[in-house]
Amino acid sequence: MRILEIIHGYPPRYNAGSEIYTQMVSNALSEQGHNVAVFCREEDPYRPDFDISVESDSINPLIRVYLTNHARSRDRYRHEGMDEAFLNVLRRFKPDVVHVNHLSHLSTGIIDVAYKENHPIIFTLHDFWLACPRGQFLQMALGEETVYPECPGQEDRRCAVHCMSRMWGGVKVDEDREYWENWVRHRKDEVNKICNKIDLFISPSIHLKKRISNELKIPHEKIIYEPYGFDHARLTRRERSRENMFVFGYIGRIVPAKGLDILIKAFGLTHGAARLRIWGRPTSQDTPALKRIAESISPSHRDRIEWLPEYRNEEIIDKVFNHVDAIVVPSIWDENSPLVIQEALQAGVPVITSEKGGMGELIVDGINGWTFKHRSIEDLAKRLQQAIDSPEKLLGLSNRGFLQSESGQVNSLEDHAANLENLFLGIKRRE
């Protein structure tokens, strides 16, 4: 088959979960003999918007990556220029199926274009972006006491007041609020229209499947549960050499939604010999702010926090898992099905995470890891302290692995790609 993957960013430019997943799946499908191409964005402020460049995948030269420049207006949800660029690539590549992984920073019009050109469309959900303009059901809460409070769901006025108010001029408040209420409503109408044109949704977690189905009123039978797949060979041969301290690790983006501030503060409340290693691409605002939080805890703890660079996912064993005793996933949003938790389970690395959403779906407290009360610094600190005081209790749980399989192994990338292939073949081209 000729398969066109759609994603808002692609490694090595962007290395968040959905981007890494798209690259893994693209390579797996290519290795199965399919002709795979990727449509995504880049942000070059010195080139015209929607200009297309082509390069090869950094791992597999057989995969063509079509990069559409989008440096100036990526927060809009629909762009005629992006739609035209996609149509150009669609007619050039002529896929048998369009596999969408994300439309953020691209355009909802991509679905309309693929539909009009009579291409089957399968959409893998990675977060709540279709049902939430910000993607994570976290409110911006400008000027409010709580920072990034959770959102109970999309609603015109709630979105306008608690999120879109960051766009307001602050003079004609009533008019601004009304404008953004209309904007939220129009966006939701647009999403509903494109959802009707998508042939099948894939959700990697039951939690995400239920919430998206409820929020957008998508029939349950139109969303199937299919867990992520992983390269088992990439997650073997972990060799952990014991250090003189218990080492916690954080892996991921350095952004507020990931709850790294909670982890640093909780680490500062612990006692005994422990170290915290943080891997991630530095950001201009968040990283300095988090380092200031680290400066506020005791010097003995502050000096045991290590800030380490981003790594290539193919090197996760050598660069990360060989250097930690447990990983911590403290996200303040629901998360859908964090790759890092499943990678850790496969590699035999203990996990401490929130009990909420897709995190709690993957880790059941006391069975295959430990969970803590969502967003609770104190409860996380207790879990960290337990790991420091009784490491054998946590380390022993790592043997159970992935609860969704009898073997304890996560879904293999080969099996996942084969499942996708069957789904793609099952969606017939419209007459």
C-alpha cells in the first residue's frame, strides 16, 4: 500500500510522544514493504508560509518527509494555505490510505481535502485536541489563583473565559468574550463536520476512547482500542549498575502539563540518599523557571538534581534506563497512554505515576508500580520516600510489566503495524 502519515511534527525536529510514535510506525510499515510518506510541518521564519521541502526520514531513507513551513500562524485550526500544500502532496504521492496522527499546527481542512479526493481516512488519537482547543483539558486560567486547573469539558463560555481570555485586549471585555465564545463554537462545529468524514478512529487507551467519544458524540463502534506498539529489540539488554544513591528519572518535554515542578518540589521533601535526573530538550521559559524552583529547595537536594540533554529514542536504554532505578511520570493532565511508561515496563524499569487517566490505566498501584494522588506534591513525596527507604518493594513490581497482556510485554511494533495494515485494508475507498 501507499500510506501517507499526517503529524504536526516529526523527529528529529520534534520529539514528543505522537511524533516519536509516528516515526516508529512509519518505519515499521515501510519494513513490511509498504510505500510510506509523511506530511508534517516545520517552522522556518525566513521562508514563505506553506512552502514545501522534501527530505528523507532520519532512520529510513525510503520514507519521504514532506515538510510544510508554518512559522507564523500555527495556533489557528484551519489554513487554506496548508490545505493547498496538502493537496499538492496528496496528488503527488497518491496514497491508498491517509493515516492522521495529529492536526494541531496544521489544518482541519486536511480532512476535507482527503475526503474530496476520495482517500480513506484513519485517525489515531493521541490527546484531546479534537475536543479541546488546547488539547489537554487544562485551563490557562489567566489571573486566577490556581495555575492550569483541570477542565471538565469543552463549553463555549468556559473556554472563552478560562483559556481564550489570554487573547483579549482587556478594553471591551464583553465584546471580546462574545467573539471567543463564537470562535469556540465554530471550531467545535468544524470538528464535528470533519469527524463525520473520518472512516475510523484508533485510541491507544480506553480512557481516551471514552472521553473523546463522550465529548464529540462519536459512536463507540467508530473508535477502536489498539494499544501502541514498541520495538522490543530497542528495549532489551538493560544493565543497571548500582550507585550509592537511589536514582529517580524524568523523561519528557519540559512543559507545565508534564508536572515537573511537582516532582522537583516532592523530591525536595524527601530524606536520605537519592538523586533526580531530568532528560529533556531545554525551553527558553520553562527550564529556567524550573531551575529556580530547584534553587528554592534545600541545597543538599538541589545539588542532586541533574539536568541532562534530550536523547534519541533509539538510545533510551543506553542513555536513560541504564542510569535510573525508577522513572516518575507526574503529569498534571490526564495523559492518554504515555510511551515512556510502556517503554519502562518493557525494559523492567519501575514506574511511579499519577493514578489518573491513561497513567492509572497502565500502572495499578502495588501490582506493576506505584501511583500517587493526582497533582499532590505531598503524596508523591511519600512515594519517593518509600522508594528511598525500601527500594526492593518497588523494584520487585517491575517484573509484572504490561497488565494488558498475559506475558507482561507491551504490544510489539511488528504486531501493531500488522494490525494497522489490516485496518487500512478494511477501509474501502469510497465510490
